[in-house]
Amino acid sequence: MKYYIVLVLIFFVSCSKKAEKKDIIEEEKIEEVVIYKEKVLPSIVLEKRQLLGGKLSVDLPKGFDLMSKEMLASKYPANNRPTLVYTNENGSVNFGFNHTQNKLPKNRLKDYLPAFVKQFGGIYPSIEWFDKKVKKLDNRDFIVLEFITPAIDSKIYNLMHITVLDGKMLMCTFNCTESQKAEWETKAKESLNSIVIKE
């Protein structure tokens, strides 16, 4: 909405100028929009963190802190709650890490990709898929899932990297509202692609 208001204001400013100053006005329009975008989309700086007793290394946004127990309980169901969640101030952008108790053979990880796709498709019939594949990071297989799911008052953009740590499933996730996807997608992928597992 704020972006729209800026464009409307620029339109009225340009209409009040004389026709012979059209080129100058066009330049002013571009400058004002660019300045506005810079204010809305500040640079996101990642810094290396050591998690899970030093077994997981990952680059996370500077300034992100562990989500409080109260917010964690309200945002995630008890049976699907991540072990750790790093979040921004209002809890709208989250990086979660869940070292589950589910045993998973490391050499058969790719065989589980269809099961994950089917599971999420069953939970969210209107799911919008962007990616579902297995790829290597730091010489280790990861299931990568990227999708948008419906929520009560918005849609949620999700990015998941799933692998095996100590014979058990490790889920590394990112989520934000769909409206924040353009701002965060690149940095979310950069973050989860930086994962290094030490066993």
C-alpha cells in the first residue's frame, strides 16, 4: 500500500509540471522510487552460527535471536515444533532447526523425497510447489522442498532442507509471509545452502 501511495504522489507531482520538463520529471520519478525501495529493503547481513552443540554450522541473519518459548508454543503445534527457531523482532521471518527422533538411513535419503511431497500435498491440497529435489551440500545429500501454503490470514513461503545427523532426520527450515518472499528468498537460500554438518 505504501508503494502505491508513493507512485500516486509522483503522478500528481508530474502532472503539475509543464510539458517541456517531462524528461526531468521522469528522472525524478525513478530516483524517488529507488530511494523508497532502499528504505523498504535494507541489506540483510548473514553471520555464522554454531548450533546443536557445534554439530551444525549455518549462516543466519545478524540480529536474529532465539524465539521465546511463549511465541514458539503459539506458532508451532506441539507435535511438530522445531528444536530451535531464530526469528526477527515480530516473529514474521523464521529459521527453524529440528533434530528429530525419526531414524533415517543416510544412503537412502533420496528414496524419501516422494513421501515428503505426498505428505505436504495431503496436508495442504492447495500447496504451490516451486521445487522438490535432492541435492548435495558439503558432500552430503539434502532433500530440498520449496513451496507456499495457505494460512488463516495470508500465505506462507517455505524453504526446507532435510538431511541425516547421527542417524536421525534433521529438518532445517525457513518461512515468512508471501508478501516478504521477494525480500527474503535469496538470503534464505544462501543461508540454508551454507549448512555444514559435523559428525
